[in-house]
Amino acid sequence: MVKTSYMEAGKRALAEEMRRDPTVWAVGEDLGRGGVFGQYAGMVEEFGPLRISDAPISEAAILGSAVGAALAGTRPVVEMRFADFALCAVDELVNQAAKARYMFGGQGGVPLVVREPMGMWRSSAAQHSQSLEAWYVHIPGLTVVAPATPGDNLRLLKAAIRSDDPVVYMEHKDLWGIEEELGEDEPPGALGSARIVREGDDATVVSWSAMVRNAAAAAEQLAEEGVSVEVIDLRTLWPWDRGAVLESVRRTGRLVVAQEAVSVGGFGAEVAATVSEAHFGNLKAPVKRLGAPRIPIPYAKPLEDMLRVGPDAIADAVRAQL
Amino acid sequence: MSGSRPNLDLERLADRHRRMHRIRAFEEQAVAALQEGLVLGAIHPSIGQEACAVGAVGSLAREDLLLSTHRGHGHTLEKGASAVAMMRELFGREGGNCGGKGGSMHIADFSVGMLGANGVVGANINIAAGAAHAVRLKGERRIVCCIFGDCAVNRGPFLEGLNWARVFDLPVLFVCEDNAFAATTRTEAMTGGPGPAARAEALGIPARAVDGNDVDLVAEVTTELRGRILDGGGPQFLWAKTWRLTGHTAVDKAAYRDAGEVEERWKDDPIARAAETLRAHGVADETLAGHREAAVGEMQAAFEEAKAAPWPEDGALYADVQDIGDPREAAFRW
């Protein structure tokens, strides 16, 4: 077992896939010097500058050229630096990568991973902090992954690289340093499969990415009060593990969805709607969504903190359902 | 004029004349089919621009890769796609190149290296640069040809994609097929500076400007630039100036141009120009008329075959979205 950070896990996944498959390569700004957060540190020494490639600050070209490189038989992993910057390449991702396989009648696929570090981190403010996962879930053709642990970052990034379709891979910047003991041999994980973080019978809390920590902390608080909460980490938002959520809510009759993103139109709405459609008659309380208000993310820490859905808010939401 | 060049090869020009007629006939047949309601969505004819398709794409090798535009019937035919499959695609039928799911604007034939037309102006430039990146990574000996229109030079991907090709020294030939119109607006009114070639040169990419209605000239320069790329010369740029003789789409009557101007431009029709050169060198009128008749016959047959073809099976609706996840799940109530 090796103690591995969330960031190191991502690097290990890419390196292991690059050793296994010579068509895998990575491209993005500053990769030759380790990437903006250090996720690629040392990789150019092993793989050379053709496979760990620097790029101009040209998001549309980074993503658009990756589409062409994928159609022409390689498996690019592109680094968008911040999820917010990927908005400079929306056409390339949404109109090109996501559609090519379908509109060309299956003649060619786009095996492409788009790494989009997401979320609030160190007062990065409105253009470097967003959680836009729901946008991508809305686009047919895209797989969307948001891992919450180092182990999942290792296993799911491997799975994403082996996917024959484009994957939007959203690592949360606030998780880079968290650590976990990982085995020497970690095979790819299953995309579309949730993780039951903690079992429980009284209520179900669904979350993903960094919010899973807060959901687990809320469950801990509630356990001390004798309330048994099941915490589910979706891990993949498309396809998402409806079965795990529906089975859990069938038993508990209560659902809280907690997300860092703006709540309006967020992925939590999809979870809430799905559970309401399937379990309306079995619910013991209305489904509750927690998320950010619909405002840009402010810089000042006290203001930013007001946006955050913390463990207390999640615990309160569960208590209100009891 | 073609005839003024010393290296005139009559047989070769006759073959190019024949192939330009195939493109013309395909598009005329497609326009007729649109009027009958058989072509379902918009089509963008390239009538008057056939010398670019035959000259540029016809000078590529089978193994070269091609990215095209919404006005790409000629490019696709010249790369070697089946006219029947293309007509079926325009009709939305089974057996179309894309199984009837792409249509004219998204036509592709990967089996001949045609990696797609594109419904978004300029979007193919970055894709082409990336395909060339893959060619280089895999150490293959072939080039990528990217054709786009004059209006694409005003989009961001033109700057980003050309710069990308230059800094990574990629084997890609950019062809600006300048038909003088951005949809219904004259491109010159919307483009600053001296134009596409100067913009390419500003990014360090050697550029050549040619008369895009001279099929032999387009072919000659394309062949030369392709050779330079294969010799390690990096990306090259060709600006082929032509003129769109018909509307932006098949239903656009192009009333924003006066009849006199259009009539004048028809005198420069690339097919008529090639015919004139051939005739001046003794090629019989009936040979030239035969090219036209054969092309019309071929495309009428393609029309009939497409008309008789079945619609895609219902299962095609959900096929080829992505390997995982069921696209049907969320569309129905539980």
C-alpha cells in the first residue's frame, strides 16, 4: 500500500495508462513544467515533450485539436487548467467532440479525456471557481466524472482514458492534498457506479466531488443523535447510478441532495426529480436540494464561505425531514 | 487560362473536366431532390467552385485525411466517397455515409479518409490540426488537408489552429476556398486587412494565392505544397479564389447580387474554362458533352437509388451516442 494524494493519484493513472498504451498523450498549458497545480510534475522526463505536450493559451485549439487527434487514432488527455477556461472551447466539446460519433453514424469515435479542475479553492473568485458539471450532463455524448477520493481519482481516470467516448473529468481543486492508502495494482473503476460511503436507514444524502466530505461529516453528527444516514457518492454524473439512489431512498424514504454548484438547474435537480418520479408515494418528507444561491462566486472569504454548503446545513436539512 | 501553361496535359485536364461535371451533376440533382422534398435539410451547393474540389482534393493521396465544410459535396466526392451513399445521406436514408444521421452538413466517409464536413464555420481548422498532430505522433507519412471558406478567417479557430500547426510543425495543408460570400454578405466588407494569405503568413505559414477557377493551377500548387509538407516543410496555406455562382443554400435566390454581375461570373465557370482549353487543343465537342451526359446519368441513378432506399431502422435513433449509459432512461416516466 502507498499513501497517495488525490493529485498524485491522477498523475499515477495517466502515467500507468501512457505506459500501457502508446497512443495516450496529454496536452495543455504548462504541462512540461508540471502543470498549474503540479499534476504532471516529472512526467515530461519519462514520456518526452511529444506525449506530455505544452500548448499555447488556446483552449479552442487544445480541445479542437484533441478531437481531430482522437478521430485520427490517438487518445488525447487534455488539461483545461480551470473548468472555467473550458468555456473558451464549448463549440469544440459540445458541437464537435460530443456529436462526432453519432452524426457520422458511428464511423469514428472521440476517445478524449478533458480534465477540468473545478470548484471553490483559495479565494479564486468568479472565473476560477465554478462547478459546471450539470452543463455537461445535459449534452448527449459526454460522460461526466467527478471523483471524491484519491482511489477513485486513480481508478476512474484510468477508466476515462480507456473510454472510447469523450469524458469530462472534473477533479476538485480543494481535494488535491487529501490522502489515501492505495494498492500497487489498481485496475480501472466502473464509470456510472456510485459508492456507498456510509450505510444508514433513516435518510439518504446524495452528493459528489468535494461535497462528499461534508455529507459524511453531517452523517457523523447525526449518528451521535441516533439518526442513521446513508451517504452516497455518485462519482459519475453521466451515466449516474440511479439504481443505488432509488434503492437507498426506497428504504429510507428521505432524500437530501448536497452540491457545491448553483442549485438552480444543477445536477441535484435531476436527482430530486428522478427520486420524486419513482418514489412519490414512499417519501416520508419532501426531497431537499442544497446548493449555492444563483450568484457569481465572490472573492472575500467571509462572502465565499456564505455560499458553501457545510456539514451543518446538510445535517439541518436531514433533521427537518425527520 | 489553363491553355497558356507549358505543362498542359490534355488527358489529365479532360479527366478533371469529367470529375468537375460529376460534382456539378451531383449538386444539381440534389437541388432538384430538395425541390421534390427528398432532400430534407439545407444544402449548400458549391456550383462554380468545382475546380477547388477537383484541383485540391483530387491531388491528395488516398491515405491523406480531409476535413471539409458545410459546402463539401465536391470535396467528399473527390476524396472517393460513393455518390450513391452521399445521395442516400442527403435523403436521410439507410445506407447513407452516416446512416442518415448526419445529412449534407455532417457528411463523412472515414473509409476514404474524409473525417467530416462541419456545420460550424472554421471548427474544422483545429480538428485538422489535431488530426495532423496524430499523424506526427504515429510517425505516418501522409498529410491532412483542411478546406474552409473565406468567412472562416474571421473566426478564432483560424488564429488558434494555424498557430497550433505552426508551433508544432504539423503536416497540414490549409485551403481557403474563397467564394467571396459569407452566407449572404460579401466577405470583403467584413474582413480587415489584406486577406487570408497575409494572415497565414503573419503566423509563419507560407501561403500561395491562386485563381481557384483554374483546375490545373489549383492541382499543380496543391501537389507542390503537399510535397513540401511531406518533405518536412510544416504547414502550408493555399488561398484559392473562386466565386459562388448560386445562393448560400439551395433555396437562397441570392437577390443581393445583380444579374449582370452573376452573368459575368458565369463566363468564368471553371468547367466551361476547362472545356474551352480542351476544345482549343482539339478535343471533340462530343467528348466534352459525353462527360456531362455520363455525370448526369450517374447522378440520376444515384437519385433513383436513394429514393428507393428505406428509412433508417428505429434502433438507429439510440445507436452510437456513447458506449455507457442508456439515453432512453431519462426520457420516460418510471
